[in-house]
Amino acid sequence: MFAARPVILLFCCVFFSGIALFGRHNDFPFYYHPDEPGKVQQIIRHKRSFTHPMLMLSVVDAARHVAFSGADRKLPQKICELGRWATAAMCALTAATLACLAFQTFGMVAGCSVGLLVLTQPLLYDLAHYFKEDPWLMAGIALVCLALNAFSQSPSTRRMHLLAVACAIAASGKYVGFAYLPVWVWMVWKKAPPGSQGSRLMAWFASFAGGLFLLNLQGILNPAAVLERIQEESSKLSGAAHGVGRRVPHGFYLLTQTLYGGWALPLISLLWVAAAVRMPRKITPAEWVLGATALLQFAIFSCVPKAAFRYHLPVALAFVFLAVAGLARWIEAFRDRPRFRSFGVPIGAVLLAVALFFQVRTLWVLDRSFLQDDRARLIDWIRSELPANAVLAADAAVNLPDLRLWQHAGGTALSQRLVSGKKEVGQMGSIAELRALGVTHIAICGRTYARYLDLSRNADPQSGQMRAFYQTLLTRGKVLWSSPIGSVNYLQPGLQLVDIQGL
């Protein structure tokens, strides 16, 4: 019991620090993120889209009955904020689990280093603020790595079943979690006593299937719907959306790493690569899993047209762990050489301190950005500066308070008339047609129109018309108010308010 106290203390310190950090500034409106309203509706209506496995929605659905009572259980904003807190908890669990994994392998100093670096990883901090599945997948991967190492050290039946449960959690986070299945099966087969591989594997599968069943009951009862959504999501990898295609963004995740933490940790993690080449027998299964994740997922997603910052999360956190692991491996390898020992640890500390500096600098900018709500600023400007007889049209992503829409119900309407009905204002007609409807001002969102102005995308006739609409609007209209796309582009999505009365 006493031997377990340090790791329990480490886990609790990192986990609760993560809750406090990741839960900051998560009360912005639920409809700012395009995916959160749909998730809230799935919970309120007791229906599932099966776009992802059920872990996140099932946990939040159960939690709302504990946290709320009466009508509060169906309030979209409360449900969404609860979902964000649950995601923050998954991010904290990821940090605490990876810290314990480092402690288990390299000792307390490495555990504390990983815990601190994961807690301050900017991409993890950003994604902790949304009711989205990617941090849930990452928590599952971290739990699998911890269970995998424990099982490889002592392949007891209890640890085998714990590994099965961890695997079920990872697969229930996102469907991509099933990609790790061959690793799990191989490890159980390899560690089984001779002659008992079949029975051990069947026992593992039974536990895995049981966990999967409990966490995904609705999906298992609707297999046709699950397969349909998997096929639909797979087709989106072509990058076609809203009539716009794009070339493969080979450099997108290089940019992502640059924006969210920089290249200090990836470069330091090359020490782990060198250690894996020189002393492969010492590398633990969890290190191999994280190393393969960093290499393969980075390469695969860099060759897929659909791109999103959140897909880089497992890679970014793998870099964190492998950087510390690489330093620990070489310090351990040369511990019997006094000359190296005298400067190896200080150099390692300096390298990690430099990486921490770059992460914290980006983290500070992100944290401040969550306090800047450009949509609210625009709405306040419209209320105070535009005449009451103005008529507005807007991209749906601008989120002007249209009380005809369910997400704005109960809000305060603008005194100006709002013409709406399309996701993109350009779909409502040409500027001349909008003027004929009486529209005097148009509000547009960079997250919507930027893709039409991106010359790297392949144009079809519809996208060509949309490009012409937005180009004409921005070049010939009178821009009254604007804000650039910011660090948190769901709160600073790049807004423009354009006066078209002179067109």
C-alpha cells in the first residue's frame, strides 16, 4: 500500500490540476461550435446519430441526471457546459495517466515532467473546452498504454481484464480507436502461457466485448445506422464539403505543431528514436504504441484531404511523452559514466524547460483568447451603431440572435430586421437580389467564406459563384466593422459587417 502512495499522489495532483486548468472559460454559448448543438440535441431528444461511438454522449447523458433536476436537464447551454466539463475531465485524466505511465517506467522526475508538459500542451488545452470526442479517444489511448505496460510486466488475469476494459474505452471514444486492436491482440497472445493462447485471447475478447457492449448499447442495437454513419464519415475524408474540394494539405499538421507548442518537443523526441534504434529491447510496449502513433498518424493524416487541428492531438501528446522518454533512456544508458552524469541531467532539464517555455507562451495566448468574444462585440456594435430600420443578412456562423432558431430561443432580438434562412448568405442570391429584398447590411464569417477565397481548393460552378459573391462584397462593399480570425477561432471566427447600400 505504501509503495502505491507516490503514484496515487502524482495522479491526484496532475488530475485535479488539470480539472482546474482545463475547466477555465468554458461557458461561451453552445452554438458557437458548429458540432455542439447537434450533440446537445441528441441528448435532449434521446436519439443518436452514431457519427461516433457512444462513450461521450452516454456519460454526459447520465451525468445530467445527477447534476441537474427538472427543466434544467433539457437546457442546451447547461448540457453543453456539462459536456465541456466532462471533456476537461478526460483531458485531465489523459495528463494524469501519461504522468503515471512515465513514473511507472522512468521514475518520479519523469512522471512530474510528463504531467507538467501534458497539462501545458496548448492543443490539449484548446480541445478541453469543447463537447467533442477527440480528448475522449486520447484518454482511452493513455489508459491502454498504462494497462499495456502493466500487463507486459506481469501478465496476470486481472491485468488482462483491465487491459480489455481500457481497450473498450479507447474504441468507444472514436471509431479510429479500433485501429489499435491488432496491438492489443498481439500483446495478449504473446504474454499468454504456452498452450493457453487461445483461451486467454477468448477471455480477453469476452471482457473487451462486454465493456464495448455496456458503453455502446444503442449503437450495438442499431448496427445498420452505425455502418451508414461510418461510411458517411469515411467519404468526408475526400475533403468535399459544401461544393468545395481541396488538395491534400501535406503541410497542415506541420503548421498545427508550429501553432500549438512548437518544435522543441518533437526535436527532443528524436533522442527516443535513437534509443529505440540502439536499444530496442528496452523500449516498453507503450512507448512503441506512442511512437507508432506519432509516426503513422502524422503521415496518414498529412495525406488525407480533410484536415482538422484536433486530429493532431494524439501525435502532439506522443511527442511530449517520447521527448521525456528519450532523455530518460539516454540518461539511464550513461549513468555509469561520471562525465556524462555530471552534465546529462542539467542539459535534459534545460531542454525540457525550453519546451515548457514555448508551450506556456502559447497557452497564455489561448487562455486570454477565450475571454474575447467577437460575436458578442459585433452584436453590441450593431445594437448601438446601426439604425433601427437597417435590414441584415448574415452567414449562419455569425450567429446573430435570430429568435426563430431554436438555439437563440429566449435571447434578446435585435431591433434591426434580420433576413435569414441559409447557411451561407451567398446562397440567398446575388447582392442585387439581396438589395431587392431590402437588405442594407451583410455580416459574414471567415470560417465560412475563407474556403471560397482559398485558391488551393478546386472550384466547381457553385463555388465559383460563391467566390465571386464574397469577393464582390469585400472589395466593393463598405466594411463597417471587422475582426480577424483569432487563436480561438470559435470565439474569434473572423467577422465582417458590410454596408451594401451603395452597391
